[in-house]
Amino acid sequence: MLCGYCQSDLPESDGNSPAYQPCPCCGSLNMRPLPAVETNDYFEGPEAVARMDEADCARRDFLRARLERLGAANGLLFEIGCGTGRVLEMARETGWQVAGIELSAALADQARALNPGASIPVGDVLEVEDLPWGECAAVVGLDVIEHVLDPVAMLQRVARLLQPGGAVLLHTPNARSIRARLHREHWNMRIPEYHFHLATPAGIEAALEKAGLRLEALSTTSGTGKTDGFRRLAEAGKGALLRPLRLGNALEVLARK
């Protein structure tokens, strides 16, 4: 068994109940045993559409700030796990051409309704072959790679999607964060049903290198992006304190082909 990020050997699982195994090399947390296929029930049906859309609308400013890391629109932006399409909608409004892929049929229907004419097939990015290979100026995966059974394989697909010099923007829980260290087994990002690999900075750097992608910037974020008023200010302050040490609750990664 290998770490999902740096692909170092992991200790053998006892094969009983699912549990996270820390990688002895990069510190990333890996669910073992892994399921045969990704589970997706939480993201299916009208209730999931309403829940996910409400969450993305509540954190529009947070999502917009992530997109700004890519700079000015300059071609096709492809989103992996595009949910209800709110990020694609924001990207389109700033001048990007947009496309994406979504595992949930219900969420993909909503994403296509928000982005008329955009190609948004339903399926696993590791399996669908009819994608715009080599045509993308940017690929976005916000809170997605932790749901994927093989993160390195996903990033290899990202590399195939990108034009030379194209950018990939990732956001994912940080298993090295101060919150993960304090809460340990009770860290709220430990969700065995659909968080299979939780990265550290070292882990995500190793995975990018294995996929042939060049790391440009790696920082951390704190908070949910859904708060307002004093709580938003408090989260911003906490994020600023933790960012230099890469101890915020989530990793934000910008890399290029």
C-alpha cells in the first residue's frame, strides 16, 4: 500500500474498520482500506443540490478570492468537481471560457443550467476520456482531491488537460494544520465516508512533482468563508498568523505545467 500523495510505502492495515494511516515520509493521512469506488450519496438528489448551492453562495467572496489567484482570464478554465457550477459562473463573468466535470448527476444538471453551453459531463475524472486534453489555460479543484481515490493519478490528468504554462489551483484540508494536530482523531476533516487522502504541504508537493507539475505557490487558509462581521475578521486574522508556518486548516496550491 502506498501513500496517496508521495507514494511511499505505508504500514499494512489490520483490515478491520477503516482508519487513517499517517505516511511516515510526508505525514499525509490515508484511509485504509480504501473503498473499491468513490462513494457519492451525500452529493446526490435535490437536497444535496440545495445544500451545496447554499454553501457556495454563502462563501462567494471566498471562492472569488481563490479564482483571483489565477490572474486575468486567458482562455478555457476547467473545474474538477464543479458542484452546482457557482465557481464556473464566477469565472465566466470575469471572461473565462468554462467547462468542467462532476460526479453527481444532480449537481451537474444544476451546473449546466447556471452555465448554458458549457461542457459538463457526469463522471469520475479518472475515467472519463472525452475531455479537453491540452486545451485548458487553467484547471481548478477546490476541496476535491481529498475525495479522490488516487490523487497522483488525478494530477496526472490535470497535467494532460493543461496547455504548456497552464495553471492548476487546488484547495484541500491540511493534515499538518494546528487544528488537525489539536483535535487529532476528532478533526472535522476526518470523514472516512468520502475524505480518502488528507494532504500535508510535503505530500501535495511530492504529488505535483510526480505528475510533472511545477509548484508556484503554497499557502494555507483558515475559516469556512461563510462567516461575516466580527467572525470573518477573526478568521482573517487567524489565517494571517498561521499562513507563514503553513498551519492553517486548508492548503491553497498554485502550480503550472
